[in-house]
Amino acid sequence: MSDLLATSVSGLLAFQRALDVTSNNVANAATPGYSVENAQFTEQPSQASSAGFFGGGVDVATVQRTYDEALAQQVRSSQSGYSSFNTFATQAAQVDNMLSDSNTGLTASLQAFVNALQNVANSPSSSAQRQVLLGQAQALTQQLKSYDSQLTRFDGNIESQVSSSVNQINTLAGNIATLNQKIASELGATGQPPNDLLDQRDQLIDQLSQYVSVNTAQQGDGEINVYIGTGQTLVTGSTAQSLTTIPSLYDPTRIDVGLSTGGATTADITSQIAGGTLGGLLSVRSQVIDPTRNALGQVAVGLATIVNQQQAMGMDLTGSLGQPMFSVGGVQAFAASTNAGSASLNVTRGSLDALTTEDYRMQYAGGTWQLTDLTSGQTVAMTGSGTGASPFQAAGLSIVVSGSPSNGDSFEIRPTAGATQGLAVTLANPAQIAAASPIQASASAGNTGSGIIASQAVVNPADPQLLATASILFTSPSTYTINGSGPFAYTSGQPIAANGWSVTITGTPAAGDTFKVASNAGGAGDNRNALATIDALMSASSLNGGTTSLSGAANDLVSGMGVVTEQAQSNASAQHVVNQDSVTARNNVSGVNLDEEAANMVRYQQMYQAMAQMITASNAMFNSLVSAIAGR
Amino acid sequence: MRISTLTFQTNAIDQMDQLEAALSKTQGQLASGKRIQEAADDPAGMAQVNQLNAELSASRQYVTNQNAASANLQLEGQALSDATNLLQSARDLAVEANNASLSASQRQDIATQLQQQLQQLVAIGNRTDANGDYLFSGYASQTQAFTLSGNAVSYTGSDGVSQLQISANQRISGSDAGDAVFMSIPAGNGTFTTAAAAANTGSGSIDGGSVVDPSQWTPDTYTIAFTSPTQYQVTNSGGGVVASGTYTSGDAIQFQGIEVTVSGTPSTGDAFTVAPAGKASAFATLSGLIKTLSSPALSSAQITTQLGNGLAQIDGAIVQLGNVSASVGARLNAVTAAQSTEQSTQTQLQSSVSQLSDVDYAAAVTQLNSQEVALQAAQQSYASLARLSLFNYIQG
């Protein structure tokens, strides 16, 4: 009899517990990170008798949460991927929107500058059109500089987001370490899993995966070790390492991410970080901001170099050779903060077509300097010896090393990154626009032969004799002298060069015919150099090894950014779907289903009632027995 | 399959969010009329639109250039036509003067009229365009093209002329240099000039001559000297005799592939020269005529020879102006052709831009409708499914 009562009471208690668990499940149906719990029933020890073993009732062995570690890992890795792509796409879209406005865009500004040049070519003597050209030069400069400033602003935003991500990661890591300790002690004390703490810790790790990609390793005592990036330890048991922002190795104005590895040492792990908001931010910086700034710089250098070269080959309204129209920022060369030697680099730009939009590292190792392209990782061959007389020459750069390097010293060279910010219009006087060619070749009126001047060009504007009047006298139809020196053999169509110019005469001049090459001072209506400038800007392939024109490079910059953004956005939306699917898959296992809880409630209620009936039955049996004794 | 109640609800809400975002995008396209709202909507298309807009802007600039070229060339054409008319009337005066019956004072009157025409011709040569640039000064557009000093005219401009870009790969001269138009006119008949020696005493005069066989012509200065009124000898500059013969008035004298005709009665010792043609300027021709007509000391034979040469040179100048006018006309035609090309280019570019960036209303409206239907369905099914719960059916 007492057995019946005892088993019934054990049932009552067990189903009460189960109803508690069900009630808790329903209460937490909307709690983020909550894993549905089950009361795990177990039989109580049975009693042996001669008639066999009689069951001893039921007990709740433990309350178990429904949790699938593999599904949780999937959620985390897809969450890291999605955060990373989404951050990248959001930031890249900002740069793309900046560049692609068709009314104020780079292509439109460059075209407006060229149109103004055309108008100067139409009326080279018009001071008004020259003023407009200077205005457009200023506008184009401002446009490029405002792009560069906005990139700097984006970069600043990214750095502040990097800092806040680092802080978030540190907070989360600290909390995970604290929970690790609590879980280990509760598990040790009771032998039962502290489900609420486990849920909290899992949720913290989920949150961490939004900031950076995470790997976990379950330890025997219930603790979890957390690794980020390519295996850098963030949490070991109850100890959390902290991330810090540290000045970049080369450019101290930028920040990198460091991980303190115990003691005072901090390792730069920027390049190891992948995934999550932090990974997305760091890759936007290296894949969008820096390349865009470099490409803008290339356009700025191209603009300044082409226009200035052409200015030098022309003559302005005052009769002087043209002065540069633009100035542009120089090459940036950053020494590593760890350099031990006294070496410093002086880097200048050489030929425009060899200039790239890449950044380079120059390292001194084993007694030699080595130049590496940071994008491709390839070594770039250099000529020269690095001295002032024979600088290293590579990638359109000329590098002079001074001081003495220590082994392992390195420098980062950014050929075009600082160019745009230094861009400025240096020409203030519209009369200084060199629309004219500085020389004018002409045939003497008295010439009787058929020789005519086919073309004339300035070859070396630096020649001091360029503007001196020179006379080409034909001593016979096949020989000529220049200012009395010679004679030289004449072939129709072959250029005749002297004093920094080159003149081509065709036909058969007669003996005694003369041609004069003289300064074009007063040539206010001459537009030859203006037209040559337009050609040099729009059609001459002067960039990227002679494959791209300046206008082409400007257009490529805009369309290239568009492609990067579109890819990032489609990656982000694809990863969003993957992430949603994995969250759904996990929630379908761990989440609360109210219908299921309703059914459980009914089930446990019925069982509880049945147990209560058992007690009634036991009571009835006892009463029948008592009344049977009393009735005797 | 087991589904978490929370997941069911959040997924349904997510789906409705996405449908609403798509609806809003389509609505934005319809409202703005633009298919590409931002570059990332269609980066390749956006880059193309930017490129096309730049080409459109360049094309509009070419039309501006064409208008400038056309205005310049029309001014030049007008100047050339005025100069031709002027030379034509100068020619009439020279013909009128070439009459032995005129007195010295009558010739002086004609000289005075020619003087005025010379000044007018210089004024035409110094015409300016709307910017105040000299039409015929070439590169030196701020320098007056021609300077008149006495009766002598010198060219002070440049002999190079600016090109104007009238299309992407077509550049034409917007003007012509004054020395090519007015100064570099082949003298005489284009090959050689003839002259009577100033000391001639006879009545012999020489005509402009002509080339019979160009292959035999060696450019040199030849002297036809009369050893007697009926005998002549032709020598080259080295004194070598190249021809000689008996003179008959009005008969052609041939040597070195050319022929000249001397008429009248030369005296012994009279001489005529044949020299390779240089360049004569229209101004020099007029001032030569003025000098001839205002020199009473000249013999009538000399006047006849000089007026004859002058007439030939005026004819040469008129031909030269005609040639330049024809070239101006051809360039104006090129400008007109380029204008119509640019117009059709612009139409094409604009329609390409529109195709790339404008919304297809029919497609967008259809899309809007189908998105609307999808959203409604999602909302209705969520509303009815979310009410379902087993708890509703458990009676207390």
C-alpha cells in the first residue's frame, strides 16, 4: 500500500516539474537565444520481491535543453559571412554613389574641362574663354579633391567603427569568460547543466560572430574556448585576451588591430582577421578605399602631368613658354615604425605610363633591397643602384636611398595615394595658358622650288635656342644648311631637327630657297598647342603602360567601383539567405513550438490527474480495509 | 517537421519586409522615370550612361566649334568676294588706261582711283571678326594683317592658321593667312615674267608670253637684246646665247620651251627680259599700276608692257581669290555636313541614354502589380495562420 502511495507521489511531483518546464518554455517562447527544455523522466529503483521487481515510481533526472552544436556553428559562420559582406556592401555603395552621379561625376567634370579647352582653341585670343578654362581647371581639381576628402571621411568612419567593433568584441569576450567560469562551477557543484547560463553564453558567441568569424572548442569542464580570425585565441576558459587598436606599422595616422598575447606584447593581426563587421570594415579599407584613392591619384597625376607637359611645349599670350597649370602631391613613402637603421627613401615619379595604382613594400634583406607589389605579392624587378646618380627604377618610380638600413627594415611606398590631396591649379593668369605653339616655320616668299613645310613640332622645350630664329637655306635641291652650318643631305619628308624643334619639308626646293623657323611670339590666334592638349587628354593612351587614356581611366574608375559594389551587394543578399536558412534550421530544433507545449501541457495535466486518481484509489483501498476491520 | 513558433512569425515578417522593399523600389522607378536609381542598380549600365553623356557633351561642343568655324568662314568668304569685286573694277580701270590716246593727266586720274582701291583692298585684308581678331593674320590674330606705307603694303601677320575641331576626327582651317591669299600670287603667267628695259628707246613692247614645252624650260633670267631693229639675240644670265633670229613685229620668239611676242619697232640696243616668276602681291600689282600711270616720263611702249603685265597679274590675283573662295566653300560644306552628322549622333546618343536609364513603364507597372498581389497574399495568409493555436481549443 505504501508503495502505491509512494509511486503516486513521485508521479505527482515529476509531472508537476514537467508542467513547470512546459510553463517556462511557453514563458520564454519569444526570448532570443532560448533553447526549448525538456524534463527527462527516469524510473526510480524498483524493489525486489519474491514475486519479482516492483517499480519504484518516476523521477525527473535532469532538465535538458534542445541544442545542436553543428547547427549553432552554421548559424555563426553564416552570420560572420553575412555581417562581413553586408558591411562591405554598405560602405562600397557609399563610395559608388559618390563617384557615379552622372551630373557631377568625374567623367562629366573632365569633359567640361576639355570643352573649355575647345572653346579656347576656337578663340585663343579670348581672355574670357581662357578665364573659363581656368575656372574649369579649378572645378575639376575641387571635384577630385572632394572625392579624396570624402574617401578620407569614409576611412575615418571605418576606423571609428573598427574601434567600436574592437570594444564590443572585448566586452563579449569578457562576458563569455565570466560565464565560462560560472558554468564550470555550477556544473561542478550540482552535476546538472545550468541551461540559462549555457543559453546566455551561446547567445554571446552568436553576437561575437557578427563582429568577427569565430571558432569554438568545448572543454571537459563545460567551458568553451573561443578563437577568432585564423586561430587567434580570444577566450581560454575564464581568461579573455583583449583586442586593441594600434597605429599602423607604416602610416601611424591609420589604425590596425592588435591582439595582446599576454604581457606587454601586442601582435598586429589585421591581416588575419576575416568575417564579421570587423573583417568587412578591414577589407573595405584595403579593397575599396585605398584602391579608389590610388586610382583617383592616378587620374590626378595623369591630368597634371599631361597638361603640364603640353603647357611646357606651348607658348602663352605673353610670348613665354608655358608654365605648369597644375601641381600634384608627391609619392608617399612610410618607414616601418620598427626600422632599426637610419635609411630613408626619396621617391619620385618617372614616366606616367609605367605608373600603377598599386602600393609597394620595399624591404632590405640579406644586403639587397627588394620591391614587392602589395596587391599581387609579386616581386618587382628594379634597375639602378639606389644612389642619387643611379636611382632604383621600377613601376614608374625613381627611388633614392639615403642613410644605412638594418637587415629587415622596410618601407611602404604609395605612388599615387597622396597625389589628389596635393592637386592645385598653379596658373593664376589666363594669359599664361599656352594655347599656341612656340615656334612658327615658314617658307620665304621668294622661294621658287616646290618645297613646303609639312609639319613642325617642338621636341625639347628646354632647349635654350628654341625660340631663336633659324634659317634653313637650300644650297641645292638635295642639300641644306641651318644658320650656315652644314650642308646636310635633304630627303623629302625626313624631319630636320635643330634647337629643340623638328620641321618636316616635303617637295623639291630650289637652290637658294629658304625656310625660317622663328618664335611664334604674338601668335595670339594660334591654337595648335590647345588642340594637342585635347588629344593628349582624350585620345592618347598615356596611362597603364600605354593602354588607357586619361578619360578612359576616369571612366574605368567609376565603372570598376560599380562592379565591386554590385558583387558585394549580391554576395550580401546571398549570404543573408544562407544565414536566414541556418537560423531557421537551428530555431526549428531549439525554438519553442506553442502547439507542442499545449499538447505537453494537456499530457502532463492528464498524467497528474491520473496520479491523483491513484492516490484516491489507494485511499479507497485503505478505507475498504479499515471498514472491513471496523465492521467485524 | 517541427517549426519554432517564433521562427514562423519572424520569417513571415521578414518576407513581408522584403516584398515591401521591392515594392518601394519599383514605385521609386515609376515616380522618377529612371530605371537606374543608383550606380549599384546596374553598374555596367551606369558607366555606359556616364560615357554616353560625356560623348553627348563632346558632341555639343563640336556643334559650338562648327558654329565658330562657320561664322569665321562666312566672314572670310564675304571678304574674298568683296576683294574680287574690287580687283575686277581695278582691272576695268587698267584696261581703260591701256589706251595710247589718253593724256598724262587722264592717266593720273585713273591712278588716283586705283590708289583708293588699293586702300580699300588693304582695309578688306584687315577685316576683323566679332572678337576683334584679324581674319587674315593667321596665328598673329591680334596683329594687323597688312600695313600700308606709301603705296607699299607689307604682311605683318603669321603664315600659319588655326585649325578648328568640327568633329571627333575632323579639323579644318578656320581662316586663311593673308600672305597666301593676297601676297603669294604667282607673278606673270605663273612661270615667268617679262619686262622691257627702262632704257629702251624704240616702240617695241613685249607681251606676257606663254609656256610651249614645260620640259625644256630652265628657270633663269634671259635677255632678248636687239642688235639691230630686225635682229635679236637671247642670252641667259651667264651670257650664253640660247637663241637668235630675225625679228618680225608680232611674231613669236621661242626659246627654252617658251614663247614671247614683241610688237612695234625696237631700236638697236633695246632689250627685254624674261625672268622666272616669283610671287607677286595683289597690293604690289595695284601699286605698280599706280606708279606706271602716274609716271609721265614713261614711253608708251613701256606703259603698254607694264599695263599688260599688271592686267595679267590682276587676272592671276582674281584666280587666286577664286581658288581660296572655293576652298572656303568646301570647308563650309564640310562644316554643314559635320553639323548634320553631330545632330544625328546626338539623337542616337540621347536615345541610347534613354534606353539604358529610363524605366520601361509597361514592365514596371506589371511588376508593381505582381509585387502588390504577393504582398497581399503574404499579409492575408499570415493573418489567418497566426491565429491558429492549440491553446485556443483546450477548454479550462
